[in-house]
Amino acid sequence: MLSKPYFQFLILFCGISFLLLYFYSYAESKEISLVAGEGLQIKSLDIGCKNWSNSCKGFKFKNLYPGWKNAIQVSLKNNSQDGVNLRILPVIKKKKGSELLFENTYLEIVNEKGFSTGRHSLKEWERNQNRYLSPLIPASTVENWELRFEISPQLGNEAQDKFLSFDLIFEGVESFEEL
């Protein structure tokens, strides 16, 4: 038979272990890809995509929690063969994972000149049809962007053990606007 102090210690230990598991069971992203549309190339040293490419695949965020923030530097190059200016339309394509995280994870895209798309949920980015990056990218030119991700601080413990996987596609749209 267990002695009373040992039994009390065992109950206290189990209670603390349960609380730690309850509050420290994080969400994560399984696979995120950045994809450059037609006429574009992409690279990001922050996620190991060191050379110009059509995509940067398979990076992950771990230990996601309410209030979590992270930023990634990305460079986009207008690589179109016919010398046209490109407008960039970012769109999210959800692959799989928690709808709750998809609705409560936000993305803002900011360039080095201070232009911002504003902060929008990944769900809103999925339906994006007119939130272009600015300025236009002339042929053979590189623009640098910061992708700012954030999970809503109001998201509760219901997001624990959830995951999210998506593509962020930068679609290049020909533009005949003057620079």
C-alpha cells in the first residue's frame, strides 16, 4: 500500500503532467510550398531555397500556438521572355489540415519600399482575386518581399495537435501599365 505523502506526490505529478501536455501540445505546418507562376522565379535563403527556381517546397513551421509570429524573406524575379511588366497576384491553395488553423492564420506581404497587402487570413488569400503586390515588376528585375505569418492570439486550445499544409502561389499577370 502507498504511503500518504507518496500518494499525494503521485497525484500532484500526474496533475502537473496533464497540464503541461494540455497547454504545451503545439500545432504545426506539415508542408508549405512557395510557387512562382509563369514568367517568375523565386528564392528564399530563409527556407533553404538558395537558387532561382520555380518553387521552394516543403518547409515547415513547428510549435505553432496562439499569438505565434514568423517572417520569411522572399525574392521574386520577372523572368518573362518577352520583356513584359508583371503584376503579382498571391493566392493560397490549401492542401490539407485544420480548417480552424486555415481561418486563424494570417499573412501580410510587405516589400522593402513599405507597400503592404494588409493582414488577411489564409482563407481570405485562398479567395484572392484582386489583392496584387505593388509595384509592377519590370522584365529582368527582382523585388524583395517579407511574408509575415501570425496565428490569432484569440485562438484557443482547440488548435492543439492540428496541422496545416498549403501552397502560396505568386501568379504573374502581364501588365501594360506605365511604371
